[in-house]
Amino acid sequence: MSATGGCGTATTAMAETRRPAGQLNEAILRLLQDAGRPLRVVEIRARLERAGEAAAPSLIFRAIRQLAERGAIHKIEIARGYVAGDAARRIALLCRACGEVTLIECPEAFDALDALAERHGLATPKHMAEATGICARCREQVDHRPKVVAVGDRIVAPRLAEQAGSDAGN
Ligand SMILES: [Zn+2]
């Protein structure tokens, strides 16, 4: 990792302090429950540091693996991040705009995938079902706004226009 920089020593020192088994796991689980969207490992690490619970990457990876094994968290592959909750045999719907993940029960979809895998000679299949799109809340926000906005002599998307506007105000 290249991010060891100036705070590497402090992080290592803290990681070497023995803490009760499972404390880091619970801290990570709480972070993911509060986040409401998938968090990448680097984000988990940064949030732990901000909360005064810094840990070495190897310990964070181990905690994540243990949480995933017991079904407390799940990796959303397309987001390359983790969410709280057991996503086994559920479909993850990821909003590309706000990053929110909804886990949908759909046993019949997985039964169909099982049958398909078996028909093609694939034993004990493990499925991941994920879909990306724009959630209803984000769609509603966008639909009431102009598609493009003129800023000076440029035509830009509304969000960029806000940034350009605040830049110009500085
Ligand atoms: Zn959304």
C-alpha cells in the first residue's frame, strides 16, 4: 500500500495494541450499517481512523473476511465495496447516482440459475446477482431539473453548473 505515509507509524503502533477479539469486527459492521451504501476497504479504513479505531490493513481484511463468512456483510462486486446484511440468494440493486443498495429476495431467480448451471454441468454453483440503475428517489430529483444549463458560454449538466457557479463566486 502506498498510503502508509506520515501516519504509518501511529497506525502500526495502535494495531499492535491487543484489543478484545471481535471488537474490530463489530466496529466495521456498525460502519457498514450506518453507511447505507457499499464502502470500499480504503473507506472502511479511513472511517475507522476518524472514529479513533485505526487498524492495520491485514486486520481489517481479516475482520471483513470473518464478517462475510458469517453472513453479516456482503461484497457488492460492481461497487467493489461491502454492505451490511446477508445477501446470499438475494439480488443487489445498486443506484449509480446515490450508491444506495437494496437487497431483494427472489428465490425463483436463483432456482432458475441453479437449474441452468446444472444443465450445463456446473456443480455447486455460487451466484451473484447484481443490477445497476437509477433509483426512484434519484430519478425524481433529476426529472424536475433542466437537463443542461448554460454557464457563461458553456452548456453543462446541472450539477456541474452548481460547481461552476460556486467557483465563479469565489
Ligand atoms: Zn439513488
